[in-house]
Amino acid sequence: MTQRSDQPSPAADPSGPYERLGVSSDASFDAVQAAKLARLEEVGDDTMARSRIEAAYDAVLMERLKERQQGRVSSAAKSASQREQLAPPPPQLAVPALPQLPLPRMAAPQLKLPGLALASGRERWFPLATAGVLLLLLLLAPGFPPDLVLALATAMAVINLQWRNRRFLAAVGWGFGLLCLGLLVGAILAGALSTSLPLGLPLTPLQVQSLPALLLLLLGALLIGNERS
């Protein structure tokens, strides 16, 4: 004969899933899960009791899932929402404001044109005397290097412009610009003319190219005065 077990089956247990777990129907999910673990620890290795607890836990989850699918909010969800509304907001950390550093104001660059005025006194005779000597060396001393003549002429123009304008960088800029412009004009002139002037002086192409640069440096030293806006 088959012996009957004195323990009831899971289906014969008349209590509901919440009563089996020992929680109320409005318990949160965390409370339900904690109750399940507690009941399992209580029954130990009892297979039938553990199965009833697992079945109760699954039934609670299925009931909660059906309520959500039907658009109903369970009492547990309502309680959790109310607790969230009543809970004070988390404290906000006060972040100190960064000090505002004053930014330097950059003045917009202004284009300044040179003022043209004939030099007087020392600022007139110095470039005239220097350019006259350099011109004689360029025309009458074939062995004297023309590039050295232009270097001395550029130095003369920079010194005289510094005396007139009191601005060294501007003087250097004008001297270099006049030298480049004069060499360009001289290259065009050397390509267009023969190597002898109307006076019959034999000149090399380098001497012919150096003449416009020397004259432009002299004119710049005599005429470029204080800059105007």
C-alpha cells in the first residue's frame, strides 16, 4: 500500500501567496523578496515547504505583472510613490563660484599712413651726404661691392627715420620695405636697359639694379615724417 504524506500539497494550502510569505498585499518588491529569502531560510531543507514558498513568490509576481498590464497601480506601487513624494529631496552640494578674472582688452590695430615732410637740419644733410658718398662709390668704384653700398644706405635710412619718428621698429620696417621695392624696380630697369648709362659709364647689371634702391632709401629718409592715422 502507498503511504500518504501528512504534509499538504502546495495546491491544498488554503492561504494566499502573501500570507505564505508573511507580507501584506501593499508590500514593496524588496519586502516581498526579503520575505521569500527569510521563509526559505526558516524551512531549511524541507522540499515541500520550499516549493510552497517559491509558488507563493511566483504568484505575487504574476499578480503584480497582471496589474501593470491592465493599467492598474498596485497598493505597493502607490505606497512607494507616496514615500518618494514625502521623502525630502537630496541635499545639493554648494559649488563655490569661480572668481572672474578680468580679461585684458585688446585694442583693434589701426592702419597708420606716414606723413610726408621734408627733413631739416641734421635730418636733411646727414642722408644727403651719406647717399652722395655711396652714389660715388657705386658709380666710380667698380671694385666696391654694390650690396655693401645698399647695406650702408639702408642703415642710413633707418637711423634718419629713427631720429625723425622716434620709433625704431617702424624705421626698420620702412628701411627694409624701401630696399625691397628699390631692388624690384632695379631688376626691371636692368632687364630693360643696356649696361651703360647715357653718360657713357660702364655699369654692371648689379650696379644698375642698386641705383633705384639707393635713391628710394634717400627719398624715404628725407620725406617720411611722423606717422598719422
